[in-house]
Amino acid sequence: MFRGNHPTRVDDKGRLKVPAEFKRVIDEKYGTQFYITSLDGKVAQIYPFEEWERIEQKLANLSTFNPTKKKFLSRVNYWGQQVEMDGQGRLLVPQLLRENAAIKGEVAVLGNLTYLEVRNMEALQTEIETESFTTEDEKTLDDLGI
């Protein structure tokens, strides 16, 4: 499982150095293939390819005409690319996504259980400061048994 925030840097060539804490999980459980994508072009989602294939299998069982499936696939394919981790633990973030989400320099790498999120550090800090965690959010979690 991926947990926590482990800031790192994206170099001038667009390569993300996977933080050591997450690289350990990857080395133990996954290979070197990843799918990097986004739903909104503001947040990069990095899926170990094994986890991405689980999502694809579920999607394959839905009707081709399912409008939500089509909408989802349009977005994740537009922003997405399959990439391979290099020998130094780096992943090349797709240029279109990198530019749109301002993923450069220092970035936040957040663990989301089965995948990683990469965010522009400044944008994430602003979002956390301006969007409070509400009692409605707490109720939703309680309803889910969390």
C-alpha cells in the first residue's frame, strides 16, 4: 500500500524521482511498468501496471456504449501513457500532463493505497488550506464504516 506524502523533484527532462519509501513498495510488489494518467489534467496518477490492468478488466466488462466508461477512457487515454521506470528509479511524466498540471521542480507525491498522485506542491497547499474537511465529509466516512 502507498501511504503518506513524500515530496521529490521532477528534473528538467520531466523525470520524476520515485521517493525511496514508495520505491520499496514497488520493488517488493510490482515491476517496472506503469501507467501515468489523469482525469482532469491537474493531478497525475501513477498506477503500477498491474493495478491499472485491474481497472481495465473491470471496464472491459462494461458495455461499449456506457457513457461514463467512454468519458473515463477518453480522459485517461488523452492524458495517459505507459512508461517504464529507469534503472535510477525515475519515471518520465507525459509532457502534455506535466505542462498542464505544472508538474516541475518540487512536487508532492501522495500515496493513495494502490497508486500514487503527483501534484504541484503550491497548488496542493492552496487546495488544502482553502477546502476544509467538513462534518459532511466526516459523516460520509462514517457511513462507509471508516
